[in-house]
Amino acid sequence: MRKLSFLREGAHFGNIAGALFSALLCAASATASGATIKWTGGGDGTTWGNGDNWGGTAPGAEDEARLETPTSVIQIGSETTVSNITAATTGSANVQLSVSANLNVAGAAKFATQSGAKASIDQSAGKTTIGGQLTLGGANANTVEWDAHGEGTELEVNKVYAVTYRGNAPCGLTVRNGATLNVTGTVDLGHEGANATTPAGTAYLKVLDGATATIADFAFTGTGYGVVDVSNATLTVTGSIRGNGGSRAADGLERRFAPEWKKILLKGNHDFWWSTETKMNAYLASLGFDDIRFLHNNAFYESGRIVCGTRGWFSEDDEGAHGDFEKLVNREATRLKLSLDAAKRLSDEHPGAKTVAFFHFPPVWGEQICRPIVDLLHEYGVTECCFGHIHGIYTVPSVTEFEGISLRFISADYLDFLPRLL
């Protein structure tokens, strides 16, 4: 390392030395940060690596590439490394980028962050690595879409932020046909503005048709829709999934995982949004969902099993902390009986099908026993049940037995947020 030192002898020399030192620092900074190089299309108008398309020299590893108003599809057909990419920065911009080779972006990549701007990125081969944040969309942006597809195609990003405003147009990321996505930080799907409670313009992530996506964390920010669509593919979230936390979360937040699966929802002790089955089904119908059902005084037959159950309640009174304990337990027992009666009817229609009862609260936990629930399971001959509610305890057995009933512990954190096949 070269060391610079200045000997001050009088104010005049000190001023000269200070000015010289400042100049050296500015020069060093300019060299370290590189230049901002704008696309002109003055060469063949399509090839990224053609210097004439950039006014003489294509951007290098320390340069920022700016694509403001190209008029044709820009092709990246050979390995390319830049510091940052900023594209579609004006309202009239329509950036089209075709990536078929390795693309390395040390910092951030921003596409169509201004009103009316539009961008599409087609990644058909190679590995694209973005060390900073990938931003798709912005204030009143038009459609902004990144499409990674094909076996061997990889996209590795630190963070993804897809945002749409006022329902203008969709902005998001698709990984399909065997491609791979790896996000080491957060995927944030945001939607802001006056029409944020309508799905006309949504921020989305789609993982489709043999693709694989691994993401550290999900966040759904703003007041509107964020859509996740996983179909015939694999999505793994290793960390947390966070909603917007606002009062409009129930109406304005749509998350759709594995639409080809059927989901059966059971009420927990914090589901204050839970209403009548008729109202909840009507709400799902208004969203176009046909793959979610509610387990509420009923039962379902699926894949050789009959699913029944109810929320349940505490195993003991806990000194009156939860109101009229006996009344609450009797109410849950009544709901369980209705569900077990429905299960019995399904059992007559499907001989040999095994009945499994699901609860939020455990019917039995250690020395605590909710006897009305257990007695009903005995009465209807149910020998297998699943429960949750207990969190932060990971050393207990996953399956225990009580009076011939198998009790399976399936709280999400206990299962490390991975579905359990029964």
C-alpha cells in the first residue's frame, strides 16, 4: 500500500497540499467506481458487447450500464460483467433484454422504475448473478417482467423487489421449465396506490413447470396484492414469510402456493377473521379460489383418508383465564361430534378409508387431558389425530399414544415449516 504524507510549512503550502490530496482522492474514487455508460444503439443496435452501441466502449466490470430508450432487443450472448444496470428510466422507455450467456452484476439491477416505463428480460441460458437488489417496477411503471427459463438457466440474486402502483400492470419474476432461482435475502412483493386492493396490477413470483426456487425470506409490503404461484415446481422458503401488517391485510394480500393442491383450513386460536362457512366460501369465490376449503362442522374425503376435526380447547381451566371453560369445551365437543358424524357418512361411502381428526389444541399434552374430546374419539373409533398450538418446544416426540389414540405433533415450527406427509 502506498502511503501519502504532507509536511505543512506555512498556510500557503498547506492549501496547495490539501488541494493536491483532494484531487488525488477524487481521481482514485472515479477509478474505483467506474463510469456510467449509456446505450446509444449506434452500432448494430442489438449486441451488448458492440462498443459502438455505447458510444465507443461497452461497459466493463466497474461501470454502470444505463439503458434508457433502446428501440430493439438487446442481446447478451457472451459473458458480461458490469457494476450496475439501470434500465427504462423514462416514461417512454421500453427495454427488451435477451440474456443467453453468463451475466454478472456486482451491485444492483433496476428496471422500469419511472412512470409509464416498460421492461422485459428474457433469460434463456447461462447464470445471471446480481450481488445487490433486483428491482422490477416503480411509480406507475408499466409491465415489468423477468422470465428465466430452460434447464441449466440460473438466476442468483441478493434481494428481489417487485412493485406495482395503482393497479397499472403486473411486475414480477417467472422461473420455469427447469430453471433455478436462488435468493439469499428477501423477495419483497409490493403494491401501493389508490387501487391497491384490486388485482389488476400485481407484484408476483411464479415458479412453474419443473423449476426450483430457494428463497431466504418473503415479504409482502404496502397495501395491496402480492401473488406467489407455484405449479409443478418446487419453492423452498428457508426463513420467514411476512405480511404487510396493515388493517387491510385480509382483503389486500393474496398468497397462492401450489394451486394444484387442495387446502383444508382449520380454525386456530388467533383466527379472528374466521366467520361463517358461507361468508368465507363467498370471499374465496370472489378471488377465484377453488382449491381452499374450511373444516367447520363437516368432513372431507381425500386420497384414501377422511379428514375431520375442530379447533378444540385447553386441557384445563387455567384458573378461569379463558372465560367459561366448561361452556367452551362443550361447544368444541359439539362441533367435533358434527364433524365426526359427517366423517361417519363419508366412511360408509368409502369403505376402508382411515379417519384422521385434526385439532388446533392438543387433546392430550403431558398430564393434561381434554376428556370430552378424547371420549368422542373413542366413541367414534378414531385412533389417529394431529394437533398444533404448541410452539418453541422441539425435543418432544413427534408421535405419542394415549389410550390407543396416536397423537401427532405438527406445529409449523416443530416441522421446520415443511409439510408432513401422513
